[in-house]
Amino acid sequence: MASLLDMRRRIKSVKNTQQITKAMKMVAAAKLKRAQDRVVAARPFAQKMSEVLGGLSAKVADEFSHPLLDERGDEKYLIVLVSGDKGLAGAFNANIIKATQAFLKDNSAKSTEMIPVGRKGRDFFKRRQVTFTDEYIGLTGGGSANHADAIEIARKIIKTFSEDTTIDKVFLVYTEFKTVLSQKPVIEQILPIPRIENTDENEAATSQAEYIYEQPAAEIFGKLLPKQVETQLYKSMLESVASEQGSRMTAMDSASKNAGELIDTLTLNMNRIRQAAITKEIIEVVSGAATA
């Protein structure tokens, strides 16, 4: 049985840990609020840009060709994995890595390369001999995503896709922020940029949208299509940051509660040990007095 001194040391250690987890929860909550506001602000623009470019590309499909729009084969994929740079975020990194593994397994017949954005995803797949085209570490460690970093990564992706004609598709893997308690891994194709199919429903939705080109289509698409990739990547980084902070806040809250329960259990055990020691001393005193 542990001594009274050992129990006191354990209680003190758990209390110190609880103070750390409470502080981390408060920091994550503050960062989450800022990240959530940025995600909510970025979503409408990214969604509308995808709709407009998807509709435009479908309407000019017969008369215009662009490297970021033209369909290729289905043999080689480039995966852009957006994960976290730090741990202690619950199942955040584990879920996005698991989703990536499932995607690789479902497409095991394809040749794949990867651009990891985040230390955790990089470290995991590096041990599994996955080919990296490039890697970006430490961009979201401060709890925010920088638009300039997203532009740099997007230009690297576009350059790789344009120069390496063997790459048929580029997929973006990130965690979509739903609520503090709910985050969803998402896998979406960003290159070639998907065209909106001319179904009856889509035609009815976009029939009122008619566009007049002041510049040639090649000039307009040459500027807007790279912007689309930059926007989607930046939004995915914002979603990932918000998801990470939400998951970390939840994990630290659970850790603080578990530490409190452990402190109560240890305190109860300490009191039992102290009571047993006092009872033993009383018995010894009574026994000594009786023999005298």
C-alpha cells in the first residue's frame, strides 16, 4: 500500500496537470473564437466563387481550354493533406490521417504523391515511405492560417500540376469545422477544377446568370482559376485550424474533469490511509496501557 507521503505527492502532481489542462482549454477557446469567425467569413466567398467558375467553365467548355480545367486520365494522384502541427487535440489528427489512409487504400491501384501541410501528417506518412513532392510545416502552429502561406502553397500545387503532366488529379484532404464537438474529414478534388454538369436542376439554378466578357475568356480564366485554387486551399486551412482548436478545447475540458475525478479518488484513498494509521496508533496506545 502506498504511503501517506506518496499519496500527497500524487495529488499534487495531478493538480498541477489539471492547472495546465485548464489553461490550455482557455487558450484554445480564445483561438477557436477567432478561427471560427474567419471560417464563417470565408465560406460564402469560396462557395460562390466555385459556383460561378463551375458554371462559366461548363458554358465555355466547347470553345475554351485551360490546363487547370482540362480533364486528364485517372492513374496518378497528388494529395494535399492539411493536418495539425501540435498534439493534445483529441482525435483531430488521428481522424484526418485515418481518412487519408482509407482514401489511399481505396485507390491502391493508383500512383500517389503527397504534399503535407502540417507536422503530424508529415511525420505519420514519412514513416510509411510516401513520396513527398513538397512539405509545409509550422504554418498553423499559432492557431491561425496566413493567406500568404496559402497562396504560396497553391502556386506550388498549380506549378506541379502544370509541369508534371503525369499527375491526373489533385485532391485536398482537410477537416471541415461543424461545431465544437463535431469535425468532419473532407476529401475533394481541386484540380482539374470540376465543371458543373449541365443537369436540368443546375440549368434551372443558373439560367438567370448570364455573363458578358469584356476581356477574352483566356485572360479571365487565366487569372480566376489560380485564384480559385488559392481560395479553396485557404478555406481548408481555416477550417482545419478551427477544427483543431475545437477538438483541443474539448479534449482539455475532458482532461480537466478526469483530473478532478482522480484527485477526489486519491484524496479518499489518502484519508483512508491516514485513518488506518491513526487507528493503528490508538490500538497500540491502548494495548500498551493494558499491559502496564
